[in-house]
Amino acid sequence: MGSSAWAVFAAWVAMTAPNISNRLAAGAFLAGVPLAMTTLSLWILAAYRHERLTIQGNQIAHKGVTRRKEIDLARVIEARWRLPLPGSVVLRDASTRLAIPFSNYEDDDVERIVAHLRFALPPEIQTNWNLFAYKADARRERSNRTKPSADEILVDRKRWDRFFTPVLVFYLLAVAVNTYIIKGDFRPLLVAPVPIVALWLLFRMMTPAKGTVTQKLSKSADPDLYHLLVVTAVTLSSALLGLVTVERLRPRLAHPNPIMIVWTFACLMIFLFEGHRLDRRKSRRDREAADAAAKARSEALDDSGWLSP
């Protein structure tokens, strides 16, 4: 509902604001994101209502929104465990590819599904299991606690309220100064709160009532944290400085808009490249920790971890 209201208000602003020349393009741009969010929400709702998974011995039948697939575990040649959590598993035989997303099921059901597949399939055809089990172990352990340790925090709905309230107030003040006082147009004020409120409600909805324990942002938890913050600050500052400079030099430039687009795109690519590089480094550390945890389980003669049948 929030994204739908956002799209309606955004389209109304684009169609009625006096300083917009190409109203169709502006409407498509402003309403595009909330419309995409609405479409995704409807698809998720449809998947939740219609998706069914039936397991009878080695036979698995998965009914999705648009089609139904079946696979025999005895014929599976590859099983890939995928992240991020809650994750999914992709099963392949000679002619069929069956993906089972765990986000559509309750935690207890996911544990039973994963345990059945883990022990019904040969370990040598299962890829990414160690990392999946390591992440799931950590998530399950934190979900059973409501008191964080020294390097953790409890994220509850009140924390989101404390975060989004000042953000919303500051955002509305900035929009009010820019649109109403400077430009004298009140219309953007009507649509401005919608994306912030939509995110606020989304995070509250996704957070359990009792809260969830999560890792603090710290250098001990993430050695690349400071690097990421520096990269973010530098690329964002460079992008803003470039845009302001081009805007000030606009009368002297033959093609200011293409320059702004190219500069913004270059800053974005640098940020994405550095983010990808840091993500690969974190993935490597996670895999090393997962392999160490798997070795410890093997030495303890318990290869199943928390997923025992």
C-alpha cells in the first residue's frame, strides 16, 4: 500500500508541478521505483499464497505461481546451497532445474527441508554447503537470544522508530526549504514523506516483535569497515562536488548535462568496483571460517551441525 501511494503521489506531482517540461518522462522516472516495488510485493504475495512444496521420499514436487516441477533426488547430479539467508537450494538432474527458496517457509519447516536434502543427497554433489551451514548456524544461535553480547546489538522496532523519526523530520525540513521557500512549490511536500515512511514500515514489519541480535559495525567484526566508509565518503563527495562545479560552470560549457551524467556514472562505477572487491574479501574470510567450522564438526563426528535429522 505504501509503495502504491508513493507511485500515485509521484505521478500527481509530475503531472501538476509547473516547472516540469516533459511530464511523461518525469512521471515515469518518479513513479518507476514505487511501481516496481508494488509489482514485486504483489509477486511475493502471490508466491506466498500459491507456492507449495511436497516431499515424499525421494520425490520432490514444487508448485510455483506459474508452473509445477518435480524431481527425483536419486537422479540429482548437483545441489547448490545459496545465500544470503534464509537462502535457497538449486537441484539439477539431466533435464530439470528446481530452485527451492526458503524465504517462503517457516524456520522449523526450513530446518526439516534442509536436513532431508542434506542427508538424502551424496555430499560430493552438494556445493557451498559449508558456508550455508556456517551462516545458518550463526543466524539460528542469534535468533534464540534476546540479550546481545559486547560486540552485538539488539535491533527491535523501537530502534527503527528512534532512527527514522529524526531522519523523517530532517528530510521534511530540507524538502520544505528547497521546494516551498526557495521555489514556492508545495506539491513535492506531499510526496516527500512517502518513501521514508514506506521504508520505516517495511523495516518494522521485517523485525520480530522481540527483536533480533545482530553484529555491531566495528573494525573487529569487519576489518574492511573503515575502507568502505572512506570509499563511500570519497565517491559521494566527488560526485556532489563535480555536479556543483558543472552547475556553476554551466553557462561556459557546451554540453553540461552529458558531463554531469558521465561524472556521476564514473563515481558510481568506482564505488561499485570497490564494493565488489571488499565483498570478495569478506566472502573469502567467511569461507575460511566456514571450512574451519566444518572441520571441527567432522572431528567431533557430527557432520550435520544444527541440521541433524
